[in-house]
Amino acid sequence: MAPRNEELAALYELLEEMTLAEDKHFSSLSSEWLNKIENWLMISFLITILVFLCFAAWYRYGPDAPVVQMIGAMQVSNWVLLLIALLYFGTLSIGFYQFFRQHRRKSSALILKRLESDLLGDAQFLGRLAEFDKITLEYGLLQYKHRWSTVDGRVSLLVGDIRKIGIFPAFAAAAISVTILAKQDSSFMLWAPLILACCFYLIAFYATGRRERPDQVIALLELVTRHAKQHDLTVKP
């Protein structure tokens, strides 16, 4: 028996709500002004990377490029990137310090706070999922897992398994490659794959970080589906 369209539409809305659910306890670790600073620093970091790439391309391929000025501009860009990274790390450290100061008497306070939020927040989703019949839940689980596994497959096809490689080892290897290419005065055909790889690493880092909540939603769906199989739940009118 195929699921009804009305049930599928309702299940989609619920899955969307579950996927986009925000952890209010975790988002309150930093104050509002700290979050704004972090956002601006991240935007500035990306803009500075683009500026640096433009300077590097102009230095390498620009007609009659002023070499001394280009080298100076690239060095300034490097220092700006380093400063932004340090400031971003500082804002994160301040936010975590504020949180741990409030919970200094508890060990593993951050993990326990997240656990409390998940237990209380996802409990109501379990009850709402249990209102659907088995075939609807299984079909929704199949489509949900397929869609997210497709995203993982495309990301892995571009940069490999970023969870095993790690973002910092990946960029460290890229930095070594840049040094070698610069010393050998390599052609653009060798620089282009490296630039694309760095861009894809940033995209993969973002995409991988967004997978935590979908994995949790999949686990919740599997839990309710097993419960429905064991107790033969039926659809409520």
C-alpha cells in the first residue's frame, strides 16, 4: 500500500522542522555581539582570500606587473588573514570561557547541556512521528537517507572523505603544494587544480558540518520505525 500524498506532505513538513531545529541552549553560548563579530570575521576571511588570489594571479600573469608592489600586497594579505584568524579564535574562546565559567562546577558541562537540549527537544518529535503509519515512515526514511547520502557522495567525489582527512591537514598539504609550485614557477595548469581544491575544501567543511543534525534525524526516524514494527502502530484518524 502506497503512502497517501497528505501523509507525505505532513511528514515532509515535520522532517523539515526537525532538520532546521536550532539548539537554543548552544546558540546562547555566545552573546549577540560575539555572534555578529564571528559572522563579520568569517565574511572578511573569505573576502581576503579572494583578494589574495587576485593579487597572486596579477603577480603571475599580469602584463608588466609591478613585482615589488605585488609581493608587498600579498604579504599584507597574508598578515590580514592571520589577524582575522586570531580574532576569530579569540571570539570563540571568549564565548566558551563565558559558558564554562557559568558551569565550572560541572564536568563535561557542554556535552551535558547539549544532551539535555536533545532529550527535551526531540521528545516531542518522536510523538509526532509515531502518528504516521509504518509504510509512510519507512518511505520517508528511505528518501531522507538517500538525499543526504547523495550530498555526501558528491562531496566525497570532489575532495574525498573530509572527516578522515581533516580540514587543517588538507590546508597544510595545500600550503606545501603552493610553496613547491611557487619555487618551480609552475604554469597555471598546475595552479588551477590547487585553487579549486582549496575552494572545494571550504565547501566540504561547511557541508560536513551541516550533517550532524540530519544524522540525528535519521536515527530518530529509525527509532520510531522500529517501534512501529514491534507494536504495529496504526495511523490516527
